[in-house]
Amino acid sequence: MSSAVRTAVVLLAAVSVLVGGLYLVGVVNPVPKPPVTGDVLGPENSEPVADYLARAEKSLSGPDTDRWALISLRQAQSLDDGWALTATQPSMLLSQNIFNVPIERVQTPSVRAATGNTEDSFHWSQQIAAQQVTSRSDATERARQVGAVAAARLRAGCECLIGLVVRDRLSVLRQIAAEPGVRAVEALPDDAAAGLFAVIPLQPSMVTIVEPLPDDGPVPAA
């Protein structure tokens, strides 16, 4: 065998070993699957409420895997009621509480506040929400007045909890959906990543179409 042929054989063997080694590395250490982004929990603008409720119910079908989900309440509740609802499911991960202060014919901001799986953190989330309501610097004078009233009521412990963002198995989420005070539970696909999905609350006062509520009423003093 000539030296040129021997050199070609050696090079071919080296390339084969390199390719095989890279394949083995890929099998042993696969490239992580990129997280899914662009997911949204909650209704779409101008979506009929009945359509959203049907879509949320459909989202609870499938393999019994852990899912991120939005719990929408039938009416604004106290934190005690919200804690009682979730405390029945010890496997449930609590992520965020959603608050909205109802004022007749006045648009009030819906705010999300982080929570944890302790009763103290669950209740403290309402104080965090009160701070968020007053933190906007670009608000109009009316919006600042509304924010001041909403923050005061939140700090006073109003019944203003309208939703929760949680994570649990579909079977548990279906149990929660059957609770009397729950209007809907919508679950994301099981590959949705924490912190990479948007949340749009369904306000209890929205009964026909998801659209802005009237904002022509007087802002109360407190």
C-alpha cells in the first residue's frame, strides 16, 4: 500500500471516529428543546365570553400532566376564600394572584401579584397589588384618582381577588373547575415555560363580550 493510500485511509478513519463521537455526544447530551413562547392565558379582545369559557373547558382535556393554568372566579372574592379554594389541593403550585377593585361604571386596573404556597405570602400579595396600582407615573389625573381609591381598598383587604395563576395536573385542575365559585379554568400545553406566557384576566363583570367596561361614572372619594 502506497503512502498516499495509507494517508487517505488514516484520514477517513479519523473522520469516521470524529463523526461517531459527535453523534454520541448528541445522544448523551441532546440540545435542549427551546421553551415555547407566545402562549396566552385568558380571553382575546372582542371574544364572546361563551366562546372563551368553551375554549377553557376544552383545554382541560388531554394527558394528566402538569400544566400552567388560569383560574377565573365567578365574582371577586376575599383572600380567605381564595386560600380555602387552593388549600384543598396540596400539590398545586401557586404563582400569581389577580386583583381588580370593582367600582360601578369606573374602569379599574387589574394587577397580578406574585404569591407562594404559604398563607402569609398568599395574603401579602394583596399589599403588593396595592403598591402596583399606585406606581404608574404616566397616568392621567382620573387614573391617579382611581388608582388611589383602588390601592386604599386593596390595603384594607377588599374582596377583590378575581383570578389565580397556578400549576398542577389536569385532573386537579378539572376538580378546581367544578368548584361553585370558579367560572373557568384554562390550561396551557404542558411544554409552556414559566414566565414566558401572557395572562389576560377575565373580569367577573364581563358576561357577553370581552371588551372595555364603561368608564363614565364618578370616582368615589374612597
